[in-house]
Amino acid sequence: MDNNNFRSILKNTYIKDPCKVLPNAFWKTNERLNQLECSVGLTDTNEVILQGWNQSGLHIFWNKSRETESRFSNRVEQSAFAIIHDDYFRKIKHEVFQVMKPFFRIKHECNEIGDYCLDERFTIMNVDTTVDLEKVSDLIGKCYEDIHPSVDTISQWTEYDVFEEDLWIWIIEKETNSPIALGIAELDYSVPEGSLEWIQVLPGYQGKGLGKILVLELLKRMHGKVDCVTVSGEVDNETNPERLYKSCGFSGDDIWWLLRK
């Protein structure tokens, strides 16, 4: 099938229930769609089914009934890679994969957004993406043991169509005039959907509610521009980011699995 036709069908399906259709914001799949073998087919019971594969394995799979057929399960089990919703994960022999990482995906309807009170020691400022990218890289690196995006990588984020300068924000400690927390969101007008990408608070400042303030501030900035805001994260993360997002009004129980052999 022509990928433009597939893109249109996928987009319309995604808008109805984003967290069940794709594991990430629509724009991310849309960016790599031309690298996938995509198809719209029918099951044995004449149900529409969407699939996207490449040489390594499965990247897109959706049908309304959430049922699978043996030929689909066999192909997944023989693949080196799959990213698959929990509804389908339960129906395959997932023990054939060496790596199995669960991710939550939840959304905010962007209707009622809670208020917050920022401690007077701190202030919120926009990231100046013309001069602050090294600071962005440094702060993210201090929040992880195994993630430290380069300045060049972060610069590429600002070149995507979904980049919104007003959705890159710091929380600044006034006394030191230094950033202690970072929030980055993206806005896809074609869906329309906002997505939270980075919510990071330096280890020494965690537990003060700053992560929640970042989330609520970004939601307020996207209010009226999108139909929903989505976010995903590791289920097993010891910081329990899902709890943070749900305290800000996100809801849902969708789980996606990243599988590798």
C-alpha cells in the first residue's frame, strides 16, 4: 500500500485512541514511516488491521478487537525486535526474547489543569535554545547514569516541525542563577497532540514538587492548542514517573513492550 494512504488511515485511527494505537507520539512514527513496510489488511473475520514492519521486526500493529492470528504471532516470535501493546504481548510466546521492557503510555485531555505554587527561591524561564544547549545536555546527563545526549543531538531536536520554543523551560534557582530542572514538550498541530519528552530535576532538588510544576506549566502552555497531551515512561523506573503524571491529571493504563532477542 502507498505509505501516504497508510499514513492517513493510521493518523485517523490514532486520533481516536492514541495510547492504544502507537507506543509514542504520532510524529515520531510518522518520521520513519517510509522506512517501514506498511499494510492495511483484513483478518479472517474481515476486521481492519494495520501493520508496519522492517527487517528487524514489528513497529506498528493495531486492530479494534485486539485479537491476533497464529501467522502474526509466529512472525513476531521469529523477529529480532518488536514493540507491541500489552493486549497482543499476552498472546505471543514472549519468553523467546531476551530483553522485555514495559513502558506506560497515558494521556491528559487538556481540560482541567491544576494550579501550582512555586517556592520563591525559584523561577521559571524559557530555555534559550540559541545558547543553552550545552546546559540542557549537562542537566539531562546529571539525572541519568546511562543517558547523556550530546549538544549536536539536542540541536537536532530543535529542527523538528514539532519544536516549540515556548515549550522548553527551566526552573532556575535564584540564589545561584542556575537551572535545576528542565521540561521539554513538543506540539504536533496535525493531530493535534502535545507530548511531554523530558521532565528532569537534578538529584539534589528532587522531592520538592518541581517535576509536577514543570508538567503543569507545560500543560498550561499547550492548553487550547491540542486535543490531548501524551507521555510515556519506563514502568520499572525507581522514580515512578507514572505517579507524577497521574497526580497532574493524566489517565490510562496502556502498557507497551519493547522486545529484543
